[in-house]
Amino acid sequence: MNLPAISVRNLVKRFGETTVLEGIDLDIPEGKVSCLIGPSGSGKSTLLRCIAFLEEASEGMITVNGEALGFYETPKGERERLPAAQIRGVRSQIGMVFQQFNLWPHMTALGNVSEALKTVHRVPRREAEERAMAQLRKVGLGHRAGHYPAQLSGGQQQRVAIARALALQPKIMLFDEPTSALDPELTGEVLNVMRDLAAEGMTMVVVSHEIGFAATVGQQISFLDHGKLLFTGAPAEVFAKPRHPRLEQFLDTYLDRGASMLVA
Ligand SMILES: Nc1ncnc2c1ncn2[C@@H]1O[C@H](COP(=O)(O)OP(=O)(O)OP(=O)(O)O)[C@@H](O)[C@H]1O
Ligand SMILES: [Mg+2]
């Protein structure tokens, strides 16, 4: 058994009095596409943000390729925070793409993709721009490098955001509803880029309501409901014969939207 790329153990997340994630245990296999599905408000984004360390879990442990992220357990079983430099090192293995692309409006596509390389990673300008160009070409936007976000379609902007994350050479990519803000005709181009990435063996965690994508590209599907992980399994187990009543109810809602043929 390979070490999981990400391992989540007994993760709890509270916002004030509200418990949003309750005792999540999840292994993300290396080199595969894992999908998180579940109703609105079930905690999908919060779980992804905890894995990216954009939120700090209230309890529990996360490891990334065997290294503790954020907190570790002392020999006495106490939970201690790791030094900031160590947290940065583990976090740098993870790239994230959001529903809202969050590009800098005053920078070109090339600027957006090369900025962190130059300013955070101190890569010399020319090399940073070469690496950024290579990523833009990879997402099919080599010819749009000089365009500003406002001059790009939503699908193109999201592909720039993917290129920006990839330029930092993450080992794991997290996607939080990357196509939800897009018109249906632009969704396909983003999903195709994600499919290519999956085919290259990138470890991916994808939150998506694109049940068709989850069913055809996903290799592990986890279903979250009210902050609890109710089920993790292979796509066939989840979609073809859902056993859990809440999952069945959820799929009824989404499969009604015409995706049923994709998983039949
Ligand atoms: N910063 C916050 N402060 C307080 N409550 C929050 C915060 N972020 C999220 N929540 C709450 O946590 C719960 C889970 O939210 P989350 O955004 O993770 O759900 P989700 O599954 O991603 O939903 P959606 O499908 O609508 O994106 C919700 O009840 C939400 O209101
Ligand atoms: Mg969300």
C-alpha cells in the first residue's frame, strides 16, 4: 500500500459554536482524482480549505505525503502547532483553484502566472516568465499571455488560474467548484484541462457538482452531508448502486439534471 498523498484523521472544524466538520477520516490516494460531493453547506469547501491550511482545523491531524500539516501529535498525545517555516514547506506541495478565479486584474495572464514565482520564490524574471509561458501553453493559452483578465472569457480566466497554481509545481491540486461560475459552454474547456492533468498522474481533490466529471474522471468519491463523511468509495459503488439513503436522495436531485445517462 502506498502512503496516501493526504491523510485526514478525526478532523473537526468549528466556527464559534457551530461544528461544521465532525470527525472526518479520509485518505487521498497519490496520483488519482478524488472527488468530494455533497449538498450545499455540507462542509466541502471547509474541508478543502483545511487541507490547504487556509483554515485551521479545531481538532485532528492532516498529513501530506507523510508530513504533518500545521499540527502534530506529541509523544504524550497532545496537539501542537508546527513552526511557520515547516508549515510553509508542507503547504507548498499543495496548489488550489477556486470557484472565483481571483486573478489580479491589473496583470496580464503571464503576469498572473509568473508573479508568485518572482516575488515569493525569487525565481529570476526571465526564468519565471519562461516557466509561466510553458504553463499557459499547457492550458491552451500561449496565445493569450499578454491579455488582461477582463479581455479573457471566464473559462480562459479559470485556465490561467490553473496555470498559476501549476507554475508553483505542486504535488497535489485542490479544486473547489472550478466550473460553477462558468456558463455551460465554457465548463468543458476547464474540465478538459483537468482531465489532461489527471491523465498525467497529478493527485487531485475536486469538489464539484459536475457529477458527470466525478463519475468518469473521479477514482474515489466521498460524500459529505452535514459535516460528516458518510461514504467513500469507487465511482461505480457510489453512482451505480448508492446504498446510503442520504446519498441516494442527493443523487436524485443532481442526476435529475440530465447526468443520469453519464453514469448508467
Ligand atoms: N468563516 C465561516 N464562519 C462561519 N461559518 C462558516 C464559515 N465558513 C463556512 N461556514 C459554515 O460552514 C458550513 C459549511 O460551509 P462550506 O462552505 O464548507 O459548505 P459547502 O459544502 O462548500 O457548500 P457549497 O456547496 O454551497 O459551496 C456552512 O453552514 C457555512 O455557513
Ligand atoms: Mg463550497
